[in-house]
Amino acid sequence: MEERLEKQMKFLLETDKMKTIGRQTYIADGSKKENDAEHSWSLALMCMLLAEYAEENIDVLRTMEMVLVHDLVEIDAGDTYAYDSQGNQTKKEREEKAADRIFHILPEDQAEFVRGLWEEFEKGETPEAKFANALDKVQPITLNDASGGKSWIEHDVDVTQVINRNKKTPEGSNTLWEYCRKLLMKNVEKGNLKSE
């Protein structure tokens, strides 16, 4: 029991590093860029409140667990910006290596459970994973809209890049994707997103 608790506490302290992993998306007021812990918390809250818009019935708790752990690998692998074509070439390999180390800090049964959640998210095939992935794509769009397209402008992002990145978002929630499409068009009109 004591050894199990020690491993769990060690893992929790390790995951505190999520607070130091910066992302490229600004928080809603545009005052700073969010970190991975803030991002994961936002997705969990979105899941709790927006589950009714999932395309299929989902296990809300499982989906919340999934979004809470989906970026833990970035403790070692770092955050790879969505539109960084070079960084995305090595992302899978870096994240697999990180998963092997980080999840195995836990007792074996929990290591397998958390690794399973992460792999399910990555595959994006179950109703829960489809919705979790949709939330992961929707959240940066809503934050970019709220911050006046701040990170889109900084990175010279084109609306087609955002649309291509969201090809599978309707599988998780067509309602949320349609909401986001309107935000994208509004930001194109305002000049916050480039268009061809």
C-alpha cells in the first residue's frame, strides 16, 4: 500500500510539470499563452458541459479522463504546434518514448489504464475519443476567436490549414464544428485568418 501510494504521488508530482509546458494559443483575454495543464482543464470542463453535442452517446467520465491525460506525454516530448510541419514529423516517435517513461511511474495497473486512455485518444476511433479529439480542436479556435486571432496572426495561419486540421471534428461533434466554422469565417472577414 505504501509503495503504491509513493508511486502515485511521484506521478502526480511529475505531471505538475504540465503547468510549465507552453502552448501557442493565447488564453481568451490574450494576456498570455496557455499551458498544457490549463488546456487539459479546459477540455475536461468543455466535456462536462458540452457532452450533449457529441455525435454518439459517450461515457462522459471516461472522456474527461482521456482529455486530462491526452497531453501528459508533452512533459518529455514538448508541445508541437499544430501547423509546425517539421515538428510533426517526429511527434509520434517523441510522444511514444515519453509515454513509455511517464506512465510507468504509476503502479502497473494504473500505468496500463492511463496508457490505454492516451492510445484511445490518439487512435480517435471510439465515440469518446472522437469527441475528445473534437474538443481538442475546437478549444483553440474559440480561444483564437476570443483573443482576436492572436496566435493565428503570429503564425500567419491560413483558414484552409484550420479547416484541414478539423476534417474529423464533425465525427465527434458536427454541432461544435458548425459553431467553429462561423467563428473561422468571422475571423477571415476581420483579417485575423488568411484566406486564399
